Amino acid sequence: MPGSIPIRVQNLCKYYQVHQKEPGLVGSLKSFVKRKYADVKAVDDVSFTIDAGEIVGFLGPNGAGKTTTLKVLAGLLYPTNGVARVLDFTPSERRAAFLRQITLVMGQKQQLAWDLPPMETFLVNAAIYEIPDDQFKKTLAELTELLELAPLLKKQVRKLSLGERMKCELTAALLHRPKVLFLDEPTIGLDVTMQTKIRQFVAEYNARYRATIILTSHYMADVTALCQRVIVIDHGKLLYDGDLKALAEKIAPHKLVRVEFSQALDGQRLEEFGEVVKMRGQRAELLVPRDATSDVAARMLAQLPIADVTIEEPPIEDVITRVFEQAARARAERGEAEEEEE
């Protein structure tokens, strides 16, 4: 439907029952007679919407619920409660019209036939998705150019490097020109050069086809290069949904000041300006309260022999870590409060 929101999630929940067994032979016998189960809330009351053409970073530690959410949105899992709508379809119904418009790429899974060249898988996918021959040739030519695939098309998949296989995996997943992409760790295990090429390709695909993309990655460089907006999830709960830069301003109370001096300087003298986190030779790094950064920089320039100074936001990795630390403290406080009530 023109003008509709491609991805809409409302109060989404996905719970699992996990078998719990006591250790040893006695535990095994008890489990054989009567099993005990515990509910695991992989996704717990999560809501968000994503507009057409957005690239959104979906962040969280291992076990946070990221992949589970993507699998629900791709129709691989049924939600326990709540609503998930993608392109005005209910994903779990797995309708052909829905599947022709989405794709799920998982960096640790592969769809390529191991003993065949990538071109064979491409042809199979073209038949599965009923891609017209002229469209298939045109799309393959575009993807081959973007990803520099020409030397790889006729080589056995088993003889390709990890980076080469990942490029072919992306091609296989995008031949039908999906409108929605779920990318789960697409650069995992790749070297820095190949990571950069994959990021450039994703950005180009987004610009060319105005595709809507959800990206999960443990490499923050992927997120900062591609995403203006991030959704942060932990223990199945949504912690943050908004602008990436705004998250840094909200969570990180300091900025990083990098200083190069024209002569050697005593580190103790710097402590009056901020927290010295690194001092080596004539270079130093300080953490300075965000609101005081301008005043501190002016005092340093007036009082110290400074050759160069730069003011930066803290690394996004540190910001995300701080988000999770705050969430962990909040859970601990809630647990203590519940124990006191009991």
C-alpha cells in the first residue's frame, strides 16, 4: 500500500519454555519423572515502527533478542503475543507475495550450495522467486558490478574466501530486489577491507532501491557508517529508540579531548582540567564534562603549551556499554526491591 509504514511492531513478545534439570543422576531421574520448565522472555513487549528507506541499527548483547525479533519479522517464528506487520503482511502467514519482497541475511548461515558455483544458486533463486529473465540478468549485472563478482561466479563455493562467499550470499539474497532487508551480522568474521566494501554496498543498495533495512552488528563501525537511528534491546526489553548522536549526548556525560603539546608536560598538571585517561610523550587524552568542554578547552589553550587540540564524542562502543550497564543496575535494583517486599 503506497505511503504505508513498511515495518510496524506493537507489544511484540516471544517466550520460550526451557527445560531445567538438576545436576547428577538424581536430577536426571527426577527430570525423567517430572520435568520442570522456566519461561524465557526472548522478546518482551517491544514496539517500534520503521519508515520506507530507513537503515536502522538493531543493537544489543548476545542473547538480547535481536535475532529472535528478526526471525519473527521474517516469518520464521510465531510471536507469543503482540503484533508484527511487514509491508502490510503478517509475517508468520508466510504468503508468497510477502516472501518475494523481503530477505533475511545471517552472517553465520549460508544458502549457497557448497560444491557448486554461486551462479547455480543464483539460477535456482531466480526460479524460486519467479524472476523474469530480463530482470534477473539486469539485477545480476548490477550486483556483479557493485560487488566485483565477475571472477567468482563460476568458482566452487568451497574454494571462495569468507569475504567472497559473503558477497555471493548477499547477491543470492537480493536478486529478487526485496523492499525490506533483515541483515543479521552481515560482516561477522570479515577483515576490515571487506567490511568496508560490504557497508558501501549496503548503502548503495539502499540509495538505489530505497530499501528498508534493519541491521544487527557487533561491529560499531557498521552502525556508525550506515545508521542514523538505532534501537537498543537488552534481555528482550527495548531500552532506546532514536538518533545515534542523541544517544551519545544522553548517556555519555563526557567528551574526549585529545591534546598535543609543544613540549613535555607533567600529567599531574592536567588533572585540574579533566580526567586523564592516556598520557604518552607530548600527547594526552582527557575526559571532560560535556557542559564544560568549551570552557575547559579555552583554559587549556590559555594556560598550557598546546600545539593541537581536538574535541570528540566518546567511542560509540563506550556509549552502548554504558546503556547496558545502566539497564543491569536497574534490573538489580528491581530485584532487590522485590526481595524486600517478599
